[in-house]
Amino acid sequence: MIAIDNTLISDEVLEKRFVCDLNACKGACCVEGESGAPLEADELGVLETIYEKVKPYMTPKGISAIEAQGKWVVDSDGDFTTPLIGDEGACAYVFFDEKGIAKCAIEKAHREGMVDFPKPVSCHLYPIRLQKLRDSVAVNYHRWPICEPACQCGSALDVRVFRFLREPLIRKFGSEWYAQLEAAFAYTEGQKNH
């Protein structure tokens, strides 16, 4: 484990290989699970603000779910999450492209310049999950069988989790924090070679 500022980073974040392979998984992380995407408190107001600009990219079922439940919900664990579409397990903000791959309507609106919010940071960071501890934040690698193709792709390309997630890690923790993570990785790799 590595400590940087108020974060504790799991060794797996540095060691595991991972690159999303949407052609293999079809965006399953957006449509499977018991809860929606975890949301940070400051993202709730953002979802309220951007909804009308994201709505044109959403499916009718997603729009119905939002209108019935709200732009965000509190799940059974008491956490803020995106709403789900009925019993399907799909995030209300999901849509499907021409290949049948589940994608994020918020991200599509962002890429087309409609909103300045890329998507919830928990989605951007996946397969990293953050866990608030008393005085710090744990930065952990999350294993999910649906991501096995991403592990295989990451191994074939030799891309570490933290490097695959460089942009969202900088978004969350800043470029100085990320530079320290790269330095810690270089140091630990150097130690292994001695």
C-alpha cells in the first residue's frame, strides 16, 4: 500500500493490468449490478443542472426512471447513486450505440460540448473504487467478472490500472498527486529489479 497525501493506494492499482474492451463486454458495468453508479455529494446538484441537456441522449426507459425516481437516489446502503431502470439493473443514464454497446448519455453530451461534466467520477475511475476512511480515502482496485476481457486486454497491451485511469485520477486528485503515484511506481519497480 502507498500513502500519498490523505489517500491510501492499494498495490493492485499499480500492479494489475486493465484496458476496457467494450467490444467484448458491451459496457456491462453500466447495465449490471444492484445499485446505480456511486455519486459524490457535489455531483447531485450537477445532475440536477445538466439533466435537460443530457435528456436528448437518453432512452425513453431511462427518462421514465428519472421522472419517477429523480436524477439521483439513495440506495439500500444509504449511498447516493444514479437511478436504475426498473428491475433491469441498467443505469437510467445509459444508451446503446449501433453495436449494442451500453454507453453513458452524460459522457456523450459532454463529448458533444453540451455539458462540461464528463460523467460521475466513480464511473470515470472504474475499476478503481474509493472508500472513505476516518481521515483518508482508500483507492482500491475492484474485481468484477464482467471485466475479465479488460484484464486480458490490459495484460496483452501491458497497461497498468493507474496508467489506464490517468485522466480520471488527475481529475479526482490532481496532477501533482498523479506525479507522486508515478514516482512511487518507479521506485517500487526499481526495488524489484535490485
